[in-house]
Amino acid sequence: MNIFRFLRCAIDKQLSPDFHEKMQIKGNLHIELRDKDGKLRDERFIHNVVCALGDAYVAECVTDNTATYMGWMAVGTGADAGATPTALTTENDRNALTSTTQGTGGDDNDVIYVGDWAAGDATAAITEAGIFAAASAGTMFVYSYFSVINKGASDTLKITWTLTLGST
């Protein structure tokens, strides 16, 4: 089930009156940098910012389902874009998402986005990441700024971004 269906189901089931108070979006990244032999070189667990346009995107999904699916993840080398970012400060590379899934069981209110960068792709001192609705430009749903991850030419990078919708 994708985020659109999840949100539509929530409305169709006519949840409790305090649904809006409980409907918050929390996001966390798990970043893994591996060397050419697959050995873990760096691992991070980071909280993200849900962008103002991201909140509007969720509202659009609930109301009329004309929003474009989030299908790309980008990494960059810029400074912190602040509390209300609309783009990465200095985008380095953007790839189509490797996967988008819904959590199961008690985590069925999670949406898990995975982005991968192969050896030779996004080689840089990476400091920021975001999820987008287009292959270039487009609405940025979530954003994170972090201390430098030095991705060498033979390294691979995997970002698993989990968004939790509503109470946990």
C-alpha cells in the first residue's frame, strides 16, 4: 500500500475526532557507506525535516490524489538549507528510488524509501539528502543535513528513509 492509499484509508475509516492531532510525520534516515569489498565504512542514524511543501503534498494526496508520486532521492554537498527547505543547497546527484514499501504489523503506518548510489555515482563529500517528486527540480518532501560522509569513487551508498505517519 502506498502513502496515497494509506491516507485515503484513514479518511474512509472516519478515524477518531483527534485524528488531525495525531497525524504527524516523523522521518529518520539510515545511511550506509560501504567500500569496494562491501565492508561498512560509515553508518548513520539521522532525524529529518519534513518540508513545508511535504506537508502540503500529503494534504494534496488526501484531498484529490493528483499529486505526483515521490520517486527520487538526491544527495548534495551544500550547507544546511534551514528549517523550511525547498531544495538541496548544492545537489550532487539524484537517482530514482530503489524501492518504496509500507511497513507491516505494528509498523504499518511507516513508508520506507530506499535510494542507492553505485561505485562512481555521487562521488563527493555528501552533507545533505532529500526525497523528490521529479527527476529534476520538483517538490521536495523531506530533507536532512548531516556531517560529511566522504563517498569515494569505489564506495557504494544506501539511504533507507523511514517516514512514520501518525502516532507510534
